[in-house]
Amino acid sequence: MLLAWRLSAEWRFDPGLLTEVDVRFAPAGPGATRVALEHRLLENLGAGANAARKSYDGAGGWSGLLAAYAEAARA
């Protein structure tokens, strides 16, 4: 699944900005699914790209969201 991500490094909608979030699901054994997420084209954020990358890589970013998703799926 490929999503158009149009939020700036300041977390504001920007219709002129485009980055991509690619989410893939694959079987990982009985009753298990592997979720892979790649956020691409961060260079389109310009000067905010490094700050955004740190935010996405932090505990409140994609890995934290995926961990919360996994926990909810186990419940």
C-alpha cells in the first residue's frame, strides 16, 4: 500500500509537498504478519528533512506507532 504523505516537517498539511509511505504486509508464520514501512522522498521536505527524519525515527515516530499497532493486534 503506497500512501501520499503531505505533511510538512512542522506537521502541517501542504498540498504542494509529496513524500511516500509504503506499507507492506507479509505472512510471518501461523497467526503472524510482518509489517514493513518505508517513508521515502524525505528530501522533498527541504531544510526540514533532517528534523523530520529524527522525528520519524524517534520513539513517537513510525517504530513507536508500529509497536502500538502490534500491541493492539495482540489484544
